[in-house]
Amino acid sequence: MVNCPDCHYSFARLTLDQTPCSKCKARKPGMSNAELQALQKDIPLEIIKLPGIMDLLVGNKGTAGPGGLSSQILHTASGHQQRASSTRLAMGPPASTAPGLNKFKNLGAAQKLRAERGAKKAEAALVEQKRGIKITVMLWALALGHKKMDAVGQIHVSHVFEESVQLKAALEKLLEHVVAKFQVLYPDARQLSWNNIKLLSHESASKFNSLDYFDRTKTVLKLFLEFDKNRLTTAANLANRAIKVRFLYQQEDIRAASSVLQSSFLRGPPGGSSALRSSVLSSMPKPAPPGISPVVLKSAFRHPTPSSAATPALPEWSREPEMIEYSFTQTTAVFQDDCSVRFSTSRNLGSIFIAANWEAGEQGKVKKLKENGFIGKGFTKRGIYARFNNKEYVLTQPIDEAMSEGDTKDILTDEFKLLCQCAGFKKHFDNYARANGVIGIPEFYFNFPSAILGKLKPSLTSGSTIVLHKHFLATPLLPCGRFDSPIQKFTGNDDIGDASTPMTMAVHAFAHFSLCYSMENILFCDLQGASDEKGVMCLIDPQAHTSESLANARVYWDGGPEKIARFQQQHAEHCTKNWICNRLNLKNLSIEPTDEVSNEKSAKNAEQASKNKHSLDFIVQE
């Protein structure tokens, strides 16, 4: 719409280049009043100027307006207009569009096309120079009760990566494109993530192998060499430095939560057995380990690698906030045979990098996750992004700013001790299961290996640190990206809860075993965790109840004998339904002290009896 600068009358598609409007009685040269009215009705000028059009529009009424025939003409014209370009109709941009926006839009599309062509040329150059590896990923699905996998909607994505790129970063990029295409086909499905996807090699429709065993922290080159070593693809692909992989999901894992998906492919056939599905996944072929040879022949041959591969690849950081380096003293913990923990503090100073903007991140002032140094917080502790020995960590400290350094040290030491004990008990649990021939227990571990208990050395200039306390507990950072699985809770502090999944059954059985093995002196609780880089469940931040009856002698999370009795009561009804507890016979398990402990107790009793022999108190007691 265009407004007359004199009378402010509105006209559609009429350019007032110093030409007064019809309302001012000074019409544009060559245009009748009926034609101006037609323009006012949003009839394009090119249609008005066609011979005989005005007679059809005006008819006997003398006014321009859509009659029966004219309405048909306008309807037909509108249909052609939608298929035609604005340039052919000599129409300007819509009223809501700023002048020149279409031009910039076309320019942006051209720039995007040039960027894509440039990227393809760069990829081709990487392959030609033998510095890049092409990875093609295809999406496959396994229906409920089926053994055969099916390709999903011809979804496949290819990209050439530099061979020094971390495999996890490469797979994340490929998954992002796969998810975008998948959501277009199945908008009601749950989002694909590493929590519901298996990684397989792909040679043909019938030749594939599981790759879940492969460490994704390694480089793309290492995966390519794995394909070469185990012949997981064709010789032609290897010669072209190209490999193919599958993303495999189970259809029921991504089915819409509130409704049945319309696609019969996603629904899958009725019935079927989850046991059958599990057997298919567990029986997927893996590369066979090399056989044992009676003769070992040593060779000095080295696999030819480009010069760039000799330089260690820099870590792919999940976050990149500003980091500040601090020196610290480190304390280590060792699990003893008697289930106690021995600590030792190094005299040498270590170096740790801590995110500088964690406070701004906690306050919500850092919008981008990549730049945020704040990990999260619970009721008593907060987590801050840190790095140690070229690895990512979560630095944990109490939230209470008024807590003394002595109390902070005690709390964090107790947590570190508990992590060490959990890891030690888990080894005994695994050994007991292995000795009884129990296999198939879902794999999990505690985030104790590489954990750090430390004390920061304040800055020489300010005499302070960017965190609230000097003492800290740091554990390796678990994957927490868009496609990574969230934290899963398996038991609480007060309630154990139901065991509806295999992993929950395994964790409950471990908690039951820990109570048995400690002769009902310790029960690990509040067990939770997430999958690590290899997809293995890693439990974090555990708590425990002990047999200590004095409340003031216990740590704040320790509920004492009452909480242990509560667990035993709740678990009793679920124990018989837990196949792991049954196979390990935990309900009837009795623990006896080792010979070493028995001899130690006997020696102490004999020593006490010897003292009592010459004690007047002994005579009085008798």
C-alpha cells in the first residue's frame, strides 16, 4: 500500500512519483477512475492494461469489482501468480518485507552454494593428499521381534574429516545431520541419541560388525586403521580412504510416548519377544581377535602414516571458556584388603585449569554451552568445568561459602573415600559373579579412576582463588552434549525403588552384595550415573548408610542402622524377581572373615586375656 502525501489516501501497487492521487482529482496520466478503483481492489496493473479486461471487470455496473466472470479470472490469475516469479509480474516485495531483502536472500543462497562447493573441493583435496577420511553413515532400524535390520528412509550422510579429528566429534556432526533428516520423516518420534543408537560397521546389507567396543576418544585415523586391520569394508573403499558405518536403533525406543506413530515402519509388527531382540543385538558379529600362533616372528615394518599423524592430536574440548591455571597438592586413595582406605599426599605440585566464568554461568549470564564454565549444582555441592592432564573434569566444592576449610576438607575426603570404597567393592562383586559363572550382568563402574582430591595454592598476586574453597574433589567429566544420555537414578537415599531395567537390577544387586560383604556394616545408596565415551555406565557421587549408631559420629548423608533396615525391607520383595540376585544367591549368602582377619582377632583376644591375667580389674570383674 502507498499513501498519498497530500490527502493520505491509500493505494495498492501505485507508485506516487510526484503524481497526485485520484482523490485529489488529479489522476495519473492515462488512468481512468475505474482503473484506479481496480488498483484499489488489489488487481495487478498488468492485468488491468490488457485489452478488454476493464469491460469484463466493470461490466454494466460502471465500477470495478469482482463479478462472476471476473472472480474466475482473478482466481486463475492468482494460481498463475503463485507459480510465477515476482519479476515476471513486475511486483515489488510484500508490504512486510524490507526493500532489497529478496536480493540479499538470493545473495545469501548464492554464498551458501559457493561455500558448499568450496567445502566439497576441500574434502576432495584432503582425500587426494591422504590427510582426510570419508565417513558415510546410514540409519538402520530393528523392529520388535525381527532379526533383520531395515534401512530407514534412505537416510545417509557423508563427510570427509581430517584424520586427526576425534571420532566422537566426527560422529556428533554426522548424527546431527541424521537427526535433522529423521525428524522431517518422523516428527512424532523420540529424538535419536547415543542412548538409543548402536554403532556398526557396514560393508553390505548382510555384512556388518558392532563398533561399540571402539574407543571414541581416539582419532578418525584410528578407526580407519581398525577397518583396515579387521577388513570391515571393501578393498576399493580402503583405497579411496572411505568407510561406512550404521546407526542402528530399536523401533520401540523411539516410538512416540503419547500416541502411536502413523508410519507402519516405525510401529513394527505386533507381538514379538524382547529376548529375541536382545539376542540379535548381543549376537552381532564383532571382529575376531587374531589367533594364537605357536611361532612369533618379529618385524620392524611400520604402517605408513602421513607426517601430520606423528604429531599428537589436540584434545577436542566439549567446552571452551576462559581457563585459569592453578597449582595444587594431590591426595590419592588406595582400597585395602580389609575394605579400609589409605590416603597419601604428594609433595610435588600439580597443575589444574579452572573455568573463570563459572559464577556468570551459574547466574545464567553465559548463553552458549560451549563457553559456559558452570556444570551444575545440587543441594550441597556445585560442579565447575576444569582440565587436568589434557582431560576434562568436574571440580566439585560445597555450596556453603561460610564452611571452614577444615570442614570442607573433611566432607570432600569422606566423598573421595566413599568413591574408592565403591570401586573396591565393585571389584569383589565382579570376582564373585565370575567365580559363580554368572555372565550377562550389565557393565558399570564408579567414577573413581583418575579422580583427584586436591588443595589449591592461592595466586601469588591476589592470595586467593576464583573458587570459594581451596580444597576440591575433581572427577572426569562425562559426556553431556545434546545427543548424550542424561543422568539416570538407580537408587535413592531413602528408597531403593523398583528395578524395571537390566541396569537397575545390576545396581540393586551390587547394593545388596555390598551389604552382605561388609557383614551389614555398609550399604551404598543414592546410586546414579551416565554413559561414558564408550557407552559404559559410570556411577557418580554415591552415598552410604553405615551401622554406626551414634548420629553425631556419622556423615550428613549416613542414615545409620534405620536406613539399612529400611533398604532390607524394601528390597526383600524385589530380590526374588531380580535374576542377578537369584543367580548370585545373595538372599542366602553368608560372609565369614578371612583367615587373616580371624587370626588377627584371635591374637587380639589372646593379648587381652594375657593382660587381664595380671589385672586387678580382671579379679574384681570375676
